[in-house]
Amino acid sequence: MLSPATAPSMALSAMLSACILPPDLGRFPYLQEIDLTRNYLNGSIPPEWGSTKLVNISLLGNRLMGSIPRELANITTLKSFTVEYNQLSGILPSELGNMSSIERLLLSSNYFTGELPSSFANLTTLKDFRISDNQFSGKIPNYIQNWTNLGKLVIQASGLNGPIPTGIAVLGELTDLRISDLNGSEAAFPPLNDLTKLKTLILKSCNIVGQLPTFLGDMTTLKTLDLSFNKLSGAIPERFSGLQKTDYIYLTGNLLTGPVPLWIQNKGDKIDLSYNNFTVETSGQPECQQRSVNLFASSSIRNTSGLVSCLRSIRCPKNLYNLHINCGGKEVTLDRSATYNDDTNDVGPSSFFQSSHNWAFSSTGYFLDDDRPTKTYIWKNSSRLSMNNPELYMNARLSPLSLTYYAFCLESGNYTVNLHFAEIMFTDDKTYSSLGRRIFDVYIQGERVRKDFDIVKAAGGIGKAVKQNFTAVVTNNTLEIRFYWAGKGTTGIPYRGVYGPLISAISVDPDFKPPPEDGSSGISIGAVVGIVAAGAIVILLILAILWWKGCLSQKNTTERDLRGLDLQTGKFTLRQIKAATNNFDAVNKIGEGGFGSVYKGLLADGTVIAVKQLSAKSKQGNREFVNEIGMISALEHPHLVKLYGCCIEGNQLLLVYEYMENNSLARALFGPEEYRLQLDWPTRHRICVGIARGLAYLHEESRLKIVHRDIKATNVLLDKDLNPKISDFGLAKLDDEDYTHISTRVAGTYGYMAPEYAMRGYLTDKADVYSFGIVALEIVSGKSNTSYRPKEERLYLLDWALILKEKGSLMELVDPRLGSDYMKEEVMNKINVALLCANVSAAVRPSMSTVVSMLEGSAVVPELSSDSSVTNDEMKVKAMWDHFQHNKELKGGDSQTQSMSVDGPFTASSTSAADLYPVNMDSDYLEKRT
């Protein structure tokens, strides 16, 4: 029993269950240390502890909630405060900056928010600071350079934005520096020349650009170097040969070029160079693994096949139609149906393995601070599992960073991908071993399909199975499934080194009927010949008649184009559509699209739909129809209108979308009086952010990088809850960074088109950013950009906003219908973001993901100088107008795509952090990512 008079410490590690922290430690005047790590303690940290003289508080691995009491700052003797792996939340009290003796401040794996307090600049005694896996905002503060005694700094997936402050360079005592998964803009490699004591350097996924600094080769004390998933370019410096004694080197997922040095090839599985752009010295076949060095998708050899070059030597005797893998386990057959392949090859820290069953995997990373009893990449369950097909979940493959399964020889088409998960490393009891949180991302064909995926949450408990179902389009006979650890979740429960992706099994099955194995159909050869001959004669007669009547060319072209698409939508019959729209009754007509009418309909199952009908007169419409259906069938996102399916019968080309109850944003803001909606400020803010998120998805997160080209208020539709969804992909263009100049026609709407696109046909995603800026101004003002002429004949909303900015009167833009029910700071934020987006210089405009951060307040809106005066802007606008008018006169009239209608079409589309490495092979893998 502890005596209040004499007890110097209280250590009860891994002993307590479902207790709360005692508030009355003041009764122990001599108590200096309290160690309650790895228990199952509930409740919050008592503020009464602020009256003690504790030196060490360790509460790691519990269930503590609430915030950190500001009263703890009164413990002037406190040197170590550890609360990692809990459920604490809230903003860190600024008073903590007064802890004059603190040396260890460990806050990782909680739910802390807000910026790091500026008072933390005073914590000059700090030696160990860790804040990974939190929800902080703002940038990594520059005052870190004040912590000159710091030996360990860990900031992984903290929520903070980059860049890495250059002041870190003065922290000469650092031996362990780990920063990863930063949001924010690109930045150069920080100047770490003088950090000669570093043993661990991890700068993973930090948006670092430029070449590898040669000074790293002089850091001979390094044991671990991880610079993976940045945008580093150039060759590996010769001075890197000084790192031959470094245990682990990870340069995965960069844009490195040149030859692979010979000394690296001797490092074996402790170095990873996969997903780069290295030169193949010989004329032979590139290797996926060389002397155990992972070189998967690392070659710059010219590749047009769509297949990773080191796999191109693979010969497929026949195409396959399914794939089943028992990840980490032995071969098993379920119910005499599917046989799951053996996957028991226990790889090392960096490995590529190719199976004899036409699949392979690439594994990157090693488990940091690994205290696991078995240093393995396959985990075997030791407890009983009660679930269907438990043999699929008795083993699982693990990865500390990135795990990619790659299938080849699959017949092209649509497939259902089932990913099988069960958490088997945590325990299902009321101990600290049940408190782990495993969080990772899932990518299929380069598109992130699950962000922050948590097996336990999805399955509803530990040791329970869950299947995640996806649809994948296989082209070039290849399928890629990737699991990636973005720095989130606990890393030390039940012991250190437990984190990262875990997968139990993979099954891939076709969404189409495969042909018979032997190719036979049960019909005799003679019968087949007769049927084919008779059928051919009939078809030829029909084709001859149609050709004679001139009915073939356009229809055949359209149908051929459509057959070439791998559509991920349903198909409707013309009879269904006619029944739903009452034979296209004019009463059901709700809009006029860019190339046809739009009707409201009701399917037999009660689903309300919107049907876009292609005008039979427009060949341009046919092209756009094919374009639109190809685009949107592959996309899905909460802020893109969902495509239900299509109908192609006779001369009817129809698209079927979800019905949007509140029509377009244009009608809600400035349509006829009877149709306008009373949109309050929170709703307008939500609409603005929603549009930005939809565009960020199109530009940066979908497998296809898409420029919409016609963002305007009529192409933003509102559902019954006033959630915005981007529509009308008839003008959408795939974003090919090598071909940004449009030499044919410029398509869009004047007043929303970026100057460089309208005048020179130069198209990038920054054209959509410009258009978004205009729409954002319309949302704030409630006025249409193309009809806002307060005093002059041709003065647009953007012009007026620039004039008001010069006068310092931007608040005059605000829609008077809002009254005073808004915060001025929020409104000014939206206006400044809008003006930044609508800047005449494309280089100044931010990316849409940055726009989202600015709108949500997690990124600062840069202050632009007023060098580009209103006069200059007016001259550019006038030049653009004259250019547009000239084109209009040449065409003999106005174009639908260059005008604005208030009641926009009910068209649409559908579809999430930066894509780590899209499905484009080899050098293209990373060049296309954001």
C-alpha cells in the first residue's frame, strides 16, 4: 500500500481495467512519478494534478478522453508528459508553454485539433516531441528552431501543413527526425547539412521536389533513410555511396532517373527503388527485382503496352477471368468452388514476389521500433475465429508502408473486387491490447477507394470478418490493388511495430459471363456453318438497304464508339424510358441541355430520374454523348451527379441520372423570382466547399484526371438537402499534361472561361479553377457574372469585384438578402479565395485541393499585390471579349456552349488525397500524381 508520506512513484503498468484516474494525488507530497501505461483507464486527466510536484506522468495506452487540463502547466517540476495512444481531444492549452522543465512531450495518436500554441516557442528544454496521428491544423511552426536541445522530433500524419521549416537545420542534437504525410504546397529539400548526429531520417510524402542533396551521403551515422513518395528527381548522387552501412534506404515513389549504382544492388531487400524512372543500361528485359533490390515499376524504358515493363516478358497462354489469393496463408478451396492461391512467401523489408498463378506483389517498408515477438510480414492468428470461411482469416499479410498486389492476364472488362479483412493482432477484451487503431488507405487501379479505412470499425469488432466490395475496370489485362499507410493509427499496441495495412484475402470475379472453357457450344459444326452463312446473307441485305438509305454512318460511329467503352452503369430500354417519362411528355420537360432536352421520369421501382435526350440533329452532340458517358461511367463522388445508366436504341441516345430536386444553383440564386431559394450563409458556404471538393476529385483524386471546361452555376445542381453536385460532362476533357493546347474548337461559356483558354486554347485544370472563382463570387453576391451590369453596358461581376477591392469595399459584394446573419471574416475569406482563383495568371491560381483547405480555414489565403491593376484586368477582359466576338462572327452565330442559360441541363457525372501513384505504368506512375 502506498503511503502518502513517503511514496516517490506509482507504477501500475498493464494491471488496471476500467478504472478512472484518481484526482487526489495532492495527498502524496513526495510523489514524483506516476506510470499507468498500457492499462484500460477511462475518464479524463484530473485538473487537480496541477497542484502536485510530479516529474513524470506516463498515461500511454489507455482510454482517456477530454482535453488536457490547463492546470498541468502549474507543475513546474514536470519533465516528462506522455499521453500517446488515448482518445484525448480539443485544442492544446497555451498555458502548457509555461512548463519550464519539460523534456519529453509525447502526444501522438489522439484527436487533438487547432494549431500548435505559439507559447510552445518557450519550451527550450524539450528533448523529445511527438505529435503524430492527430488532427492539428496550420503549418509546422518556425519556432521549433528554438528547441536546440531536441533529440527526437516525430510529426507523422499530424494534420499540419508543410513546408518543413528550414529552422530545423539548427537542431544539431537531433538523432531521430520523422516527418511524413504533410499537406500543403511543394517545397525544396530542407537544409539538414549540419545534423550530423542523425540516425533516423524519415521525410515521407512531404511534397519535396528537386534533386537528392549530396550532403546526405556524408551522414554516415544514418541507420534509416526514408524519402519515399515525394517528387525527387535526378540521379542518385555518387556521394550516396557513403551510405553503404545504412541499414534501410527507401527512395520509393519518386521521379529519380539515371542508372542504379552497383553498390545499391548489393544492399538486398533493405533498399527500395520501386516506382521511379531509372535508366535501363542494357538492351535486355528490365527486372522487377535485382539481387533482392525492389525495382518494380522503376524503369524509364519506353512503354506503350500499359504493363509494367519488368512484367512485359510474361506470356499469357490464355486470358483469365478471376483471381483468388489467401493473403499470408496456404492454398485453400472453399465449397469446391473457388481455390485461393497460396501466399506464404514471407518477404523482407523491401521485396517483389511473382507467383506462378499470374499475380505478384510489391512490399515496401520495415516496421519501426519493432518489439513484436515475431519479426514477420505474415501474421498468424492464435485464437479461435467464429465466422464463415475462417480459413481465409487465420493468416494475413502485413506491410509497414505500401503493399501492392498486381494481377495480369485478366480478360479486359468489368470485375467485382472483394477485399477480405479481419483484425487479428488486437485482442477482443477489456485490456490495452484491444485499444489499437489500424488505419490505412486502399487504392484500386490507382484510384483511392477507401481513405482512413479501419478494419475494426468496418467489421464491428476485433476478430470479425468484413468484405469490402468494389467494381474495377480491367484494361490491358492488368489489375492493381494497393494498400498504403499514411501515418495514421496507433503504432505501439499491443506492442511497438503494430501498424500499417493488413489484408486477409482477395477475390476478383468478372461482371460478365466468361466463355466456355473448351470453346464448345454443343452445336454441330455443320449447323454452325449453316447458321453463320444464313445469318451473314441476311445481315448483308439489311446493311445494303440501310446504306442505300444513308442511315449507317453516324449511328455506326456512335455505336462503335460506345462499344469501345467499359461502361460501369446500367442499361435501360427505350420502353422503360418512355414509360418513366410518359412518352417524353412536355409536362415532364425540366430543362434544355447542351445538345437536347431533359425530362423528369419515374421508374417502376419508384426511383425518380432525369433523362437527357440527345438531339438527333447534332453530330457534335453525338461526339459529346460518347465523351460524357465514357467519363462519368467511371466516376463516383458525393459532389458529382450520379449516372444510373444509358439507353441506345435506334436513333435514341439517352442518359439516365439521379434527379436533383432543387434544380440548378443558377436558378436558386438568380433565376425567376418564383424559383429562387432562400440560401442562408451556412448553406452557401457548404455549396461552395462542395463544388471545390468535386473539382478537386476530378483534377487530383480520380484515376482519370479530368478538366470539366464548363463550370458555371447552371452546371451545379442541388439535391433535396441543397448539397451541390457538378453536372454536364459533355465538354469534359481528359487532362493530358503533355497536350494542353486545343487546336480545334474552344468549348465553354464566356464569362466563365479562363483568359488563356478563351484566347489561346491553352487548357489545364487551372481553367476550372478560374471558373470556380467566378461561381464563388456569384454565391457570395447572389448575382450572375454574365448579367451583372450596375452602371456600364459591359461590366461583369468579376470586374466590379476588382474595382471594390481597389477601393477596399469588398463587403459591398455581399448579397443583401443575407442581411447581417453571417461572419464578416468568413465572407471575406470566400471573396479572397474567389479572386485568387479568378486571377488572370494561371500560375497564381491554386490547385482545387488547396482551395478546399482555404475555404475550410486550414490554409491561409495568400495576399496578392495590386500590381495587376483594374485597368490591366479590364484590358485583358476586353481583349478576351473581342476575341470571343471575332470567333462568333466567323462561326456565323452564337454557340450553345458559349452562352448561359438559367435553367441548366440535368446532366451529370459522378466522383477522392492525393493519388500516390496512378495506374499508368513505370515512369508515368508518379508523373501524373499531385
